[in-house]
Amino acid sequence: MTRVAETRVPDAVYEQARRHFDTRQLADLTLAVVAINGWNRLNVAFRTIPGTYQVPQRHAAVAR
């Protein structure tokens, strides 16, 4: 699903997924992949170095 413009999702792959997931689960899985792809593209655009993110101090107290 990441490179669908080049390869599309082959019918055989779709049918295999349908054996394991119902319609709702496939939709949830698809949306999760879309979100992750979006985050990855943002990180590429901003030249984020993996593993360097730190919670800003103003939010650190809330996260604990």
C-alpha cells in the first residue's frame, strides 16, 4: 500500500488480506498505513533524524 502508484495492490494480496481481516479491520489497517506514510513524508521533508525527538519541556510534566 505504500507504493500503489507504481504497483497497485495486487488482487492476490487483497484476497489474502480478506481471509484474515473483515471490512472494518481492513479499513482501520489502511488508515493506519496512510497515517504512518504521512508522518514519514513529514519527517523526510523536515529532515528529522530518527531517534532524536524529545518531548518539549512544557509537555513533559503532563506526560508523566
